[in-house]
Amino acid sequence: IRENWFDSSFIVWLTVITVVALTILVVWELITEEPVINLRLLKNIPFTSGSILGLLFGITLFGSTFILPLFLQQLQGYSVLDSGVLQLPRMLIMLVVTPIAGRLYNYIDSRLLVSIGVALMMWGYLDMAGFNLETSFMRMMPGFLLTGAGMAFMFGPMSAIVMRTVPLMQLTSASSLFTLFRRIGGNLGYAFVASQVVHRTVFHRARLVDHVTPYDATTSQALDGLTGRLAAGGLPPGLAEDSAIKLLDGTVHRHATMMAYNE
């Protein structure tokens, strides 16, 4: 029997162990003279604010990096290799824009560069929210390019802004802590996106199934049409009807999953 989250005693015990271990880690790092993770830097409010932004950036970057291959493979039917190739433009635009953003950093307020990056990412994600099961690669391209360019404008200047608030002697520790925040954000992004896709797929499937009944004229016509085509292809009548129901069920599930990805 599969148990959900804290319904599982195993997960409860792991959570308890994690909380205890994390508490010990924080206390130790605060009292030792040479901490591995210099948590005292969090007293620096600008640095802490920037680190939290880095965490949110990690959620966005790694969450979208996790979900896009799944979308391309599960719903668009691309192979693992093809889905990776299709995401190359996003990485390439980051490669091109990053040095441009670095050069502009010397002439433009870094806060403006970060704002441009956030705006481009929001524009790109709003565009990607309009994807559907029939979306072509060329239709996906603007969203990929906008999010890639936005990340390039946001990441470098944001790191520079955060590091600028830290004394030179603490720069190494600050860089490590900032990176840790971003990695934690990445892990949260993976977990959040994966759980939400499953949860929202179940929700949308339940909503769609309410309208897919034998008493619905559109559903009846679709089933009759599928059954007829399968029977014409050589399947026995009983098997053709069962196969048509399974095909319709698969179609409903794909649409429910697509709606979950759009959210």
C-alpha cells in the first residue's frame, strides 16, 4: 500500500532525524570558531535577502529544468536525446547573453539588469503556460529563449550584488553559503514541481472524467468512431470496444497532465 507523505511512519522518522540533525548543525556552526558554514553571515540583512532571492532563483531554474524534459518526453513523444537537443537553444542563449550582461554590469545599475532578467523570465513562463498537446517546437522556441536570456541577465548581476555586501575577508564563506541557498532552492524546485504535477493531474483528471460519460453525446460519438476504426482494422468487436475505452482514457489522462504542466 502506497502511503502519502506523513501518512508514512518511515517519512515521519526521517523528518524527525532531519530536524534533530539540522538543529545540531546550526548550533555547532554558531558556536565553533571556524565554522564550515558561516551562518553568522545571515546577520547581514542585504546578504540574507540576496540569498533568499538565490533560493527562489534555484527553485525556478531547477524546477523548470526538471519539468521541461518530462513535458517533451511524456506529452510530446520526443526521445530522451531529442528532448535534450530541443532544449539546447535555451542553454545557448544563456551562453551568449551572460557575457553581454557582464559587460552591461559596468554601465547599468545592476538592479535594473536583475529586473530585466525577472521580466524576461516571467514573459517566457507566461508564454510556456500556453503550450498544449499540439504545440510545435517552433512555437516553444520563444518561451525557451526568453527564459534562458532572463536567467542570464538575472544570475550574474544578482550574485555580484549579493557578494558586494560582504567584507573581502568573508567572501569565500559568503560565496559558499549563497551557493548552498541556490542548491537548496533547486532541490525544493524538483520536489515541489514533481509533487504538484502529480497532484494537479489527479485533480484535472477527476474534473474531466465528470464530463466523459456514456450519456454525453460527444463522448458516445468519440467512442463509436474509435470502435468502428479499430474494428475496421481487424479487431474483434468486444476487443475493439475495450481498446477504444482505453484510448479515450489515455487521451483524458494526457489532457489532465497537460493542464497540470500549464499550471
